[in-house]
Amino acid sequence: MPSPVGHAIAGVSIHLLTARDRRDLVSLRHAAVAVAAAVAPDLDLLLRFVDGRNHHQGASHSITCALLAGGAVALAARAAGWPRALGLGIAAGAGWGSHLLLDYFGRDTHPPIGIPLLWPFSGGYFKSPWALFLDIGRTLDWHTVRHDALAVTWETLLMLPILLAAWWWRWRRREG
Ligand SMILES: [Zn+2]
């Protein structure tokens, strides 16, 4: 499963792809919503501190939750009187969805293996047979830190071309 670094780069790409025009493109709020949504599903790791049990890769890693996140952001933005509330909702839903996509293609060594994409409609866990991303260790010994540094470098190398492609596509559209 990719680290927050890989998810954040995906979030910036989603910001570029979902920005409707130049105003969205330079909107810090639009960018922040996309990046926060791309990283947010892993906040379930913190639930361990609440009851001591592992909640990682639970309901937050489902399409249902991505849709709910998008809807909640759109409604909250509208309630707050922010302009372009629907666009922010779309950025949030797409950012959350990018997290699921990256995790789907990640190497997973912590049970449960895979992610419950179709929760609550199916209890199945889904995972690509080919892993593009390395797993991230969660201990603080030298071996794990070295492995994680390698994993973060690798996912950055994988994600940068996607970010550049999104930027290039955006730039071309603005020119045309
Ligand atoms: Zn995740």
C-alpha cells in the first residue's frame, strides 16, 4: 500500500484533472480538498488508539465511502456558502477514489489483505494480482525505515509521470 506521499501526489493530479477552469486551478481550497481526500482514508489507522483494535482498510476503503465523502464535502461547502460547492464535492470524491485505486495496486502484507471496495454490499476484499507499489512498514527499526524510504522513492517515481501528464493535459486544454 502506498504511503501518504504517493497518495498526496495522486491528490494533486486529481486537483489538476477536476479543475474546471483557471479559477479552480489556482484555488488553494480546490487543491486542498483533493489532496486531503486522497490521503484521508488511511486516517482509519488512528482508530487503533481508540479501542486498540486494527481498523485499517475497513469501510473507509470502499466506493460507498468515496461517494459519501464527495457528497458530504459538496453539502458542507454549500452550507458554508463557498462557491462551486459541487466542484469541490467532485474533487473530494475523485481524490478519495484515487486512494482506493492506488491501494488496489499496492503490495499488502498486513491482514486483511486487499480493500473492501464494495462495502457494505459485499464483504469481499479486492486486490490486483500485480502489485505496482511496495508495502509500507509500520515499525521504527532500521530495516523498516530503509525499506520505507525505498518504497516512497519508488512510488514517487511511478506517480510523477502521472502528475506531469495531468499537468500537460491541463495546460494544453487551457491553450486550446
Ligand atoms: Zn489506504
